[in-house]
Amino acid sequence: MNDAQGAPARETAVYTHGHHESVLRSHRWRTAQNSAAYLIGELRPGMSVLDVGCGPGTITADLAELVAPGRVVAVDAAGDVVEQARAYAAKRGVDGIEFGVADVHALDFPDDTFDVVHAHQVLQHVGDPVRALREMRRVCRPGGVVAVRDADYAAMTWYPAQPGLDEWLDLYRRVARSNGGEPDAGRRLKAWAREAGFEDVRCSADTWCFAAPEDVAWWSELWADRTTASGYAGIAVAGGHATAELLEAAAAAWRAWGADPDAWFSVLNGEILARV
């Protein structure tokens, strides 16, 4: 597929996490309030929104309620996940969302289609984030906004110290980069947006913090499961980055950290509102 300039689109990077239940477990936790609060003040009833990389659709449904009766289109590169998002919206009773499969490097929409183009935890996984932002800019109307939020893995921090988690983080970043992604995307969003041609870029940062016992248990267990059972595990072993035994040790480190009554974990997310 070609972009608006007619050049062939670079192949999208491999999605490091895959769509194992442990991955979708965390995706389904996300809401507009805990994952897109920086955007909410921009939204008005009747607006049109494109949600790129919608995943299982929990944020999408929130955005649809905030702009109703506006048009909302949700796309993802994985067709099976799009179907989960469709089913979630139907179960929740949120009508009017259009769903489809798309590559953010080459969006199948005319220029100037949407008031808001949103992508959450997407650019860290794509082959060419600047090209993706140019496409998002192309389909956004003049005066509209492109809203992007991505984690920054190198900025993740936790307590108490757990050497096995240091090793897990180093391994994850190596595997993600070998797949063509950039795990430390959060700090790069401003630079990527400016390279993509945006001049009006408002930057912010927010965190997810897991410290309550139930949150720590949930976070540690899902990452333990991701480390040994998700698509990431297969990629790490097949790529020669780790052995199954090393991944089991990393999962054990996650569970040991999660069992500590003082456990605390913070994820830094970079955010941009780029005006078209």
C-alpha cells in the first residue's frame, strides 16, 4: 500500500507483546480516564475521532461516549482484536463505532477526515513512527489534534530492588528493538512530531502507579504470564535473546517483587497533543 506521496510504506514492526490473554488483560484495564486524560478536555459532542491501534476497545468506547453523537472509527492491525473491540462495544451498548483493520503507516481515509486522531501505546511498536504521525496528520482536519501517548520503558521504576526485574527490562528493550520498535518512545514523541511536520506540539507526561496490594498482585502476575506465555516469549527465544529458563527466572522475579508488602511500580507515559 502507498502513502499520500506514492512511496511504498515501510513494513510495520512486529508487535512484541502479541495478543495473549495476559496482554489483553492489561489492555482491557485501560480507560479514557486512566490512559487518555490529557485528551479529554479537547473533546466535544459531535466531533469525529479516529482511534488508531484500538486494541479491545475500552478506550474507544469511552471516547465514543464523550463525543456522541459524533463519528468514531476504531482500527487495529490485528483483525481478531478488532472483533473483540466490536463485541465489547456491543456488550456495553455503545453504538455508532465503525471498526476496521488498518496499518497506521498507510491509513485508508481521505485527507482532512477527522477532528481528532488518537493513538495509545502504538508508536513504540511501529516500523516508522514519523511516517505514522504524518499519516495521522494527513487524515486530521486543519485545527484538529493528533493525540499520542506512549510508555517509556527505560523510565519505569520500582521498589524494592529486584535484580531479576533489571534483567527483565534489559531483555525486553533488546527484544523490542530487534522487532523494529522503540520501547523508550515516550521521551521521543515531541521530536517525532516535529520531524513529521507539526509546529504546535503540547507535551505532557503521566504515570500509571501500582502500589495497592490488589494492583501489585494484578500487575506482577500479568507480567509474569506475559514473560513466559505471550508472543514476546516466543520472539525472545526464537531470536536468540533468551532461553526458556531465563524467562522463567524473570517471571519468578516478577512474582517475588509482587509478594513484597512494600512493592511499588511506576510507568512513565509521554503524551503529545499536536495541532494540525
